Amino acid sequence: MASVAASAPERRRRRFDLRKQPGFGFMAALCLLVLYAPIMVLIAYSFNETRSVSQWQGFSLDWYVKAFANKEIQEAAWNSLQIALVATVIATVCATMAALATTRTRPWRGMTTSYMVVNLPLMVPEIVTAIATLIFFALLYAALGISFGIGNLMIAHAVFCVPFAYLPIRARLEDMDRTLEQAAADLYATPWQTFRRVTLPLMMPGVTAGATLAFVVSFDDFTITLMLAGPGQTTLPIYIWTSLRRGISPEINAMSSILLVISVILVTASFLLGRRRK
Amino acid sequence: MTALTLGEVERRRLSEAEARVDQAKRSSAARQQRTRWTLVAPALIVVGLFGIGPLLIMLLYSFLEPGTYGGVRWEFSTDAYVQFLFERDLFDETKLLFTDSYLLIVGRSILLAFVTTIICLILGYPTAYFMATRPASQRNFWVFLITLPFWTNLLIRTYAMFVILRDDGIINNALLNMGLISSPIPIMFTDYAITIGLLYAFLPLMVLPLYASLEKLDFRLVEAGFDLYASRGSVLRRIIVPLSKPGIVAGCILVFIPAIGAYVTPTLMGGGKQLMIGNLIALQFQGARNWPFGAALALILMLVVLIALLFYTRNATRQQAALHG
Amino acid sequence: MAADDAIETIGLTKVFGQGGDSVRALDDVSLTIRANEFFTLLGPSGCGKTTLLRLVAGFELPTAGDILLEGESVVHLPPNHRPVNTVFQSYALFPHMSVAKNIAFGLEMRGLDRKEVDRTVEEMLTLVKMEAMAGRRPAQLSGGQQQRVALARALANHPKVLLLDEPLSALDLKLRQGMRVELKALQKRTGITFVFVTHDQEEALTMSDRMAVMSNGRVQQLGAALEIYERPVNRFVADFIGDTNFLVAEVSGRSNGLVRCRAAGLEVDATPIGQPSPGQRVTLALRPEKIVLRRGGQQGRVVHAMYIGTDTNYDVELADRTKLNVRVQNALDGGAGYRVGDAVGIEVPPGAARMLED
């Protein structure tokens, strides 16, 4: 047995990690940098004391204060909120029911079609959806005199929010243990009771995750809202856009930062809710 | 043990029981179908009526005449499609001259989307690979990090990139201050700027499918490659990349489709000077007021998207056949 | 069918899939389970025992056949209309409900009033000794505790029959052995018919009043443990339960109601099936512990010896290279034992070997 003391400077043997590819870690870091740097810069400059968006002068919360006080911004925020809430409710209800019908079941006639229809909004480029919806509501008004006002926007948002609500709910349902529902039936529960006491409570995290995602997507939407929005129907992204056309200003930075933070918080919440529970 | 013979009474009771079972099976199946249709109904109505309906009406509109102040006149006409490729001679209304201006725009869109896809692939593949080879506990966190920007407002993100790249932006100012350049590099409002913007917007969409594919990779195959004297580069080229082909295809499609139909990015980064299809379409509903033409353009865009999707599904089914055939 | 039969299945068949891919999980199974008995379905995986259980519970509808519960046909009823309860292999405790809520579930579904529900829940908690855990969630319990809750949840409804789908398979050995005793005691105490599914023959042998050995969707043999062990009717049962030596023998005559056979140089008087004629080739099953070894004989040679405490297992090679597995109780042998290479005489007591159905 060789004595440990005798093997003098212990040669560190680098273990051959067969997974490692040189430079890939660097690329990943670069990727993250590219993705986050612009946002970070924007947020940083929203605290800039002067109007400049390229030269740092000093720390200040002025622009945030101005933004919050701005009447137009308040109105835009309220519109964004209304639309997002209504669209989320509609989309989540539709998505939950659709998920229940298309998951954990043997394929049935019409299941693939239903699945494709539900996910259709993801396949269509936003600009196409935007003008198609515009045409639709224009025709509706011209031919039948029907217009739902801001409801038009709510409906349009609901449509493209459905798939975003659907996916987390579906994921959660597929993860669920089927024997639990069998156990409930074994214990004399009717199908409705099984749904209400077992399936629904266990599904809730997925539903909440889906609803949160739908809300974010609606709140952040720009292209479709731009095409469709009429006077008095400005949302926050639209407001930022029109401000941009007038020229860059630090209020925009502040507004944008707020929106970014809201999105981050909501998406994090959705992610945590949808996480697989051990 | 089985009874040797069932008496007549028992046999009749048995067939009655089996009849009841059949009845139960049938009514249960019927009930299930009814429940399913009721459940999908709201989604189908909402998406069908307000999602597919508009697309169909758009198709209809592309065959109408433009109205004077926007909107349409209800007369059948293929003018919109004709206008895409030809323009009427100023002096002789019946003569058609081939024009390539719109084709150029379509061409540019396809080119920019394609270049964006390639760059995303080059940047995204190592990233996805890196993520997939992290310890399992870390992976979810990486996925979260990469996906997060995607869920934030596209306009704001593009604006942020705009702020950085403009003549008076951070990069130019930094380079000026460092004395590396004497005048700002005019990146903004060029095709390069648009590409950078597109790449920034859709990079996560490339990384995610790649990651999903690479995560499932059986590294014993990589082991076998090393065992057979392959170098890291060969293993990458000849084992890892081919095996992750489904992810590559999915990622490319997921980037190409929104890239080609982009609106925000070319508007902001191209400043209205460099048009992509998306801008052109939007224009018809804003200044230009030619709804049928806009509808026709949108349909042409959908056609390109459909072709790309077809390519993807055919590739996917071919993969399946190759693996299980 | 007798008046005290808890369950009777008549010609029960279940086919999964269609056409070429179809699987006959159960093939014309007719059996009777008596009231208040501890009945076991035993067999290897895929033999159909779980399918049978699920059909009785109502989670599947059969392709053919009938199921009677206390004389009434229930085969068409959904599970929530059958007075049977199941203990699942994975326990299937509702993770979002406390232990007490889990146990109360069936009672609440049946619409019992609050006081009655609470009383029964308390009763059940005492029965399975989980009073202290009433407020806990399933995730906070150990495997053994979860199993007790699953039991309590099922028993709370006083079902006519309790179905248990391999409930002990997830527990470690010591716990399993303890639970076997408890389950048996529970069954005796409550008087409820237990239908127990397992692939572990030791469990079946120790716990059951009667058991059905199944394979390939059919019942191979049904009877009490002793009957199954001592008098296996076919090769499968003989092989599945305990260890068995199989000998191909030729009938040479009769003697005292037994049939005399020659196998590998041995003369064996075996218990017959039917009326075998001289010269007929038959298969004999012979348990290792029934074979007697004698020193100095020449009928076989010890080729392997394994000491396992109470017994020693020998592999003895016979004249025609057949190997016999012999188990000798060490206490009886005086502890001397045989060594590898020893020549031994082999004695098979009359009736120890049994003829098998072919």
C-alpha cells in the first residue's frame, strides 16, 4: 500500500467530462447578456436625472412620479387593466374546459380538430390577426351596427389568450394522478362530485398559472391592440408607442420599466405556481 | 372452478346481465361524448367565431374593391392580387406592367427572417446545449431565465434595443468616448438593425425547443462516440447535432414564422424606410387605405407561413418514420 | 350458489384492444368468494388478478360474464353504486385533504350527517391507530401510515367487500410482516370479506382462508393454502408455489391406490390423477423437503450444498443427470450434513410425489 505522504504534489486529475463542449458556456453567457442588457439599461436610465437617455447624470425618481401623475397614463393603465381582466376570465374559462376535454382521454372524433383550433392563434402572425380582427369588427358594425366598444378589444384579446391559458392547464392535468379520481368514485362520489372535490382543487395551480400567463400576454399586447383600438381605448403599450412617435422621453423609460417589472412579477408567479409538486 | 354446465335459467340470467353491461357501455360512451363537446364548445366558439371567422372574412375582402375612405365596396374584383405583381400603365388602363416593388418587400422579409433564424441557431444551439448539461436542479432556473424576456412587452424590448443602438445611443457614445470611432456608426434604420431587433425578440423561441430536444439526448451515445476515438468536435457534429435535429427544425420554424410577419421591429428599427411585409400590410389599413390589398398581402404571408409549417410537419413525420419505421 | 356467498363471478372475460393487438386479460373466470373470508388472488404480473379486482370494483366493464354481489348482479353498475371499497396499490390518498377528511370522504359522499361522520372517522382512526395524525396531510406521513389511512378510508363505509390491490408491496420487509398480521386481525374483527391481490406467495399462504392461483387470465387452482401447497393440480401451480422438482416418469403399475413409477433410476409411488396405464409417461411434482437422503446409497451424488440456517439445500444429481433439489432440516440430521461429492441414497416416501395434469 503506497503511503500517502510519499506521493508528493498530488496531481490533480481533471475528470473527462464528456458533456463539455468548449466555448458553449461562453455562448450561453453571451446569450443571457444580449437578452437582458438592453432591458437593464432601460431600467437604469429610467432613474436618470436628466432628460437624456444616453448619458447618466444622477439618480432620480422624478420620472416615475411624473408618470404616475399623468392623467393619460392613468386612463391607459385602466384600459389595459380592464381589457386584460375580462380577456383573462374568458380565456381561462374556455381553456380550462377545453383542457378537461382534450387531456387524459382516449382520442375521440374531433379531439385533434379541437386541439388545433384552440392553438390556432399561436400559428397566425400577429399582424394578420390584427387586420383580420379589424376587418371583422368593421364589417360587424357596417353590416349589423353591432359594436361592443372596448368589448371589441376584450374579445380580440380573449381569442389569442386562450392558447396561453390552455398550455399550463393541460400540463398540470397530465401530471395528475388518475387513480385519485377512481378512488373518489370508489368512495361513492358522482362524476360531478369527483370533479368538484378532487379534480378541480388539484387542477387549480395550473388554472392560476394559465390565467396569469393570459393576463400578461393581454396586458403586453401591442400590434393587435394598435390596429383595433379606437379613440378612448388607449392601452399602456399604445400610449408608449404614441409617445415614442413624438420623441423619446424619460417618462417612457419609467413607464416601460414599470411594465417590465409587472410582467416579470406575473410571469415568475405563474412559473412558480405551475411548478411540479413533488 | 368453472361449473360444468349452466342451466337454462342461469344462461338466460347471464345474457340479461351482459345486455345490461352493453347498455351501460353505450350510455356511458354517449354521455362522455356529450360532456366533451360541451366542454370544448366555449373555446371553439370564441376562437372559431372571433379567430377563424375574421380570417375567412379577410379572405373575402381580398376579392373586393377598396372603398374611398378605407373599408370596401362590395364589388368582386381580383385587383388586390393583380396589384401585387403588376401596376396599371398610367396612360393605358388596360396595360399591365410588371412591378417588383412588392416582391422585393416579400423577398426582404424572407431574407431577414431567414438570416435571423440562422443567427438565432448559431447563438441558441450552444446555449441550449449548455443548459441541457447543467445539473438537473439548475435547469428549470435556466429555462426560466431564458424565457422571461419573451413574456415581456415586445415594444418595450425593441425600444430598449433601439435606445442602445441609435446614433446617440449607449454603444455609439461609449465607442466615441473611448476614441475608437470618430463619428457614430449609423446602424439604426438599416436592415442590420432590423435583423438585430428580430434576433433579440425571438432568440428564446429558438433556445427552448433546442433545449427540449437536447435534454432528452442519450449521452451514452456520446460516450460511445468518444470510446471510438472521436474528438469533441466530431462527436458534436456527427452525433449530437443529428440527434437534435427535431429540436433544430422546431426552433427554426418557431423563429421564422413570427420573424417574417414582424411589425413592431421593422417599424421601430427600420423607421419606415425599410419595409417588411408586416409594415406593408399595416400601411394598407392606415395611410394607404387599401383594405383588399392589405387582405391579399396578409393571405400571401399566411401562404408563406403555411409552406414553412408544411415543411416542418413533413420533416417531423419523416423523422418519426426513420426512428420507428 | 350458497346463501353466504359474498361475490360470485360467472364466466367473466375481459379483452383489451381489438383484432390482432387484443389481450385476453381474463378468460372465462367463474369463482365464488364466501362471506367473511380472507380471499387472495395470487399470480405473476399479467395473470389477470388486478383486472379481476377492477372488474369487481367497477372500474372496468367486462367483455362477457356477470358479477354477483350477495346474489345480485352488479356488473353494469358504476363504481360509485357498488357497496365495495378499494385500497389502491398507491394508496391514492387525496393530497389536498387531511387524514380525517380523507377518511370522511366516502361518508360525506353518501350524505351522512356531520355527527355520524365525525363519530365514524374517530372510530376508524382508533381502529388503525392513527388518532394523533388526524390533521396531517398525506405527504407528511410515512408509507406505512399512508396505508393505514387508505385502509381506514375504505373501511369507514362498512362495505360488503374490501378489495386490496397489492397494498403491502411498497412497504419494507419488517413493516410488511407486521401489516400482514394486522390486516388479518382486522379482517377477523370487522367480519368484512377481504379480497386481497398479491404476487407474493408467502403473503397468500399466511393470510388467506382460501386463495385462487391465476395465470394467463385463468384460475389455475382455488382452495385453502394447505390444499394448494400439498395438492397442486398442474405444473404452473406446483412451480409457482414454493419449490418443486419435476420428474418425467414412466408408469409401471399400481400399489395401494398409488401409481408406481420409475424416474431417473428411482422407484416412486405417486398420488395419481385419473387412471394412468402402464407405460404411460407422466410428470411428477415432488417437494424438496419430502425427499429423504440416506448415507452410503448410490442413487445420487451431492453436487451443491447451501446452508440456510434451519435447513440445508442440496442439489443432488441422479443417474441420468437430472438434478433434484432436496431440503433437509438440519436439526433432524444431527447437523452432520452432506458434502459436495458425497454419494447418497434417495428415498421418496409413498404419496409424497404427485402426478400433474398435462
